[in-house]
Amino acid sequence: MDAVRVQNLSKSFSSGAFRKPTQVLFDVSFNLIQGRTTGFIGGNGQGKTTTLKCILEFVFPDKGEVLFWEKNLSKESRLKIGYLPERPYFYGYLTAFEFLKLHWDLGKSSSSKEFKESADQALQRVDLSVARDLKLSQFSKGMLQRIGLAQALLHKPELLILDEPVSGLDPDGRWIVKEILHEQKKMGMTLFFSSHLLQDMDDLCDDLVVIDHGRIIFTGPTAEFKKNHRDLEAAFQANRKRLSK
Amino acid sequence: MKRTWVIARNTFKELIREKIFFVFAAVACLIFLLALLLGQLSFSEQNKIFLDVSFFAIEMTMLGLSLFLGGSLLRREVDRQTCLLILARPISRFEFLLGQLLGLVLLQIIFGILLHILIWCSSGFGSGWAHFCVFLSIFYKSLMVQCFVLLLSTSVRSSLAISAGLVFYLLSNALNDLSFAAKKSKDEFFILITNIMGVCLPHFDQLNLKTSWTIENPPHADQILFFTLQTSLWSIFLFLLAYIFWRKKDLVPTN
């Protein structure tokens, strides 16, 4: 079963009232299979973030549609989705615990005992239990990325969408985030994340979606993409030139 | 409604930490002290001068908060992309927009009431009802300006929304004067323009209760009820227009 079905997304942006719009997505289509980890590969400015924003309706496509579990995006389906944007900015005056409470309160209504349990669990999972009462303004970049992940995992979602979750992190930070993603993968969660760090993709992803200049040039199992190449890096370089033609 | 309240509470917490809020609070306190001093200089009108200057200070600072905080409310959320994390949760854009507005309204109410209590105590505990009417008249004006600025900030840059908000406030305040000047000039185009403005803008001149005269002659409850109804209709209309633009807005930061 497909957790997400993206069909023929096209999007243009106009940079001014009298300027010609620039098309950034061209008939983008792919599926995310339930329970599998899918990586979204592409260079900077190729349309990864715009695609993710279109999927979650932060940006409205000119054409195309996105289905979550065969239905349009609704409040019910949002309850089953965890999301972390690229370079998230957090309200610095909140503590880690208050930040999680804010996001918990925006979800389904439940008891404060249930929240405490879930928050402690999420903080433990991202190794931030000691920073529970620390203000987010005092967090390092790696810690912010992890608290962002904790927020995304708080409601025990079925689908996790992450935009560049390891970009800008030091090796330790990257390792921790990757460990968390591995753990979620083992638990059977559907993961979809974008990155241009191909080594991370190679370790984690069952499937790949490759985008180049706003067009999907490959979608399918990682093994198929890597066929006849020593690693994902080499496969990406070789395939991108061939498939873009 | 619960989610809207969560957003409102968070917006309030955020706005109360804004530097611009402290600047306006400091300005209000300075003018308030100035009003006390000016009152002392007068021979027999201490209380009148104190009240007039203090009410002016409240209106200006509440207008400033409406313009500067209201104009940057949505733009900041979009530019920092904080709204993405919030809107990824099961919350509609309507609830988000309403929550943002309510957060600012809450700040204005607390700020305005605190200043009014200060004035009420300093002026010798006059009629509570009269002071309340003055507060309402100032609050209603700032609420309408706030909704107007919010509407514009869904589509244009903050600076433009703030400038247009100021023009909206000035024109709405001067409708009577403009209409009078148009009639005197006998210029048909000028008369037409003022007639159109009379229909398209709220009449702030009717809400000018921020004088010591109001304290001595407080308005009747039915008059206040009329103002409340008028303000509610204008605010709802402007808010719904803002929602129409916000509903399908692409949440991408400005370059």
C-alpha cells in the first residue's frame, strides 16, 4: 500500500508582479510505500524542498495532487504525519519540554499524564532528557535538530517527512540523527527524507526518488539505482547525466 | 477552539518579548510622567491636562503596537518558517490566523487595561464606567487597524502594510474634517472622494472619546453597544478578507 502518492505536481513562482513566473517543478510523480524508507536526492535548488512543501500544502501546486493513504490531506492524516523542515527556527524562549507541550496541544486532545510519558520517551529517544528544562535559545544546532526530531516523533506518527535532517550537523550530530532514523525504520515507520549527503542515503534508504532541475529522473529501489556502481555517489553522478538526457 | 487558544497563548508569549513592545511601553510611561508634570504646571486644570495627555499616550502606543506588531506577525512566521512546524500539525490556516490575531489582541487588552488603571488611580479614582468607555474606544480603533494591517501583511511587505495602516488610521480619523472641507470647496471630485471614503472606511471620529470631557460626561451604554457592534462587523469583515488571502498563500520566505 502507498502511504503517499504524488501525481503530476507542477509549480511556478513569480518573483514580481510583472515578471515571468519561473517553473520549478515539472510533473513530479512518485509513490512512498508504507513501511519503507525513501530518500529524496537532488542537488541544491533542484526542487526538493518545494516538493516537500507541496506535499504538506505549505505551497500550493499549479497542477497535480497528493494523496495520503488514498485520501486528500486532512486533519486526520496530519495526525499520522511527523515533519521536520530544513533549518527549523524554534521559539527560543521555550524550554524543550514546553516546546513539546506546544506541539502536543496542537495534536489530538489527551491527558497531561499521556503527554508527560510521550515527551519523556521522545526526549530520551533523541538523547535530550538532561536538557528537558533548558531554553531552546541555549541549544546547539545539533540539539535543535534533535528536539525538532523529538517533536516530529512525539505523536508516534506513521509517516515521517524530514527535509535535510543532517545538513549542517557535525559528525556526532549526524550519527545521532541517523541512529534515530535507523531505529524508526526498524519499528516499521514510513520514512521520507531529502538530503544531498549520499552516504547517509546509501545506509538508510530502501527506495530513492531522484530529482534534477525540477524533474523526477529516477524512482525505485536503491539497489536498482546503484546497479553496476560501487556506491550511491558514483551511481548518482553516472545516472544523473544519463537520465537527465 | 483549543488549538486557536494554544496559538494565541504562544503568540502572546512571543510578542511580550519583542523589543518594540518594550519601546512602546517605555514611551507610554514617559508621556504619562510628562502628563503628570504638565498637569502640575497648570493653574486649575491639572486633572484635565493629565487625562488628555495620558489618553493620547495610550492611543498612540496602542496604535504603534497594532501597526508594528500586527504588520510583522505573519511575515515573521513565514520568513522564519516557524509556521511550517505549527501548520504540519492538525490545525487549519483559519485557526492559525485567528490564534495569531487573538494573541496580539490579548497583549493590547492587558497593556491598555494596565495603563488605564494607572491613569484611573493617578487621577483620583473618577468614574470607572467613563474610564472603561475611553479604554474601549481606543481599543476598538486599534483592533480595526490591527485587522487592516493583518489583511495587508498577507500579501505585501511589512513596511508597506504598516504605512498603509497608518494612512487608514489617519483617514478614518479625519473623515468628518475631510467631508467638511469637501463641502466648503464645492469641488465635485473632492466631494465624491470623501463620500466614497465615508463608505469604505470606519468612522474613527465617532470613537474619539479619549478626552477629559468623556470622564465628566460618560456615554450611554447603548452608544457603547453601537460602537461594539460597528467594530465587530468591521473587524470580522477585515479578518475574513485576510483569511481569503492567507488560505492559499505559499509559505515561502521573502528573498
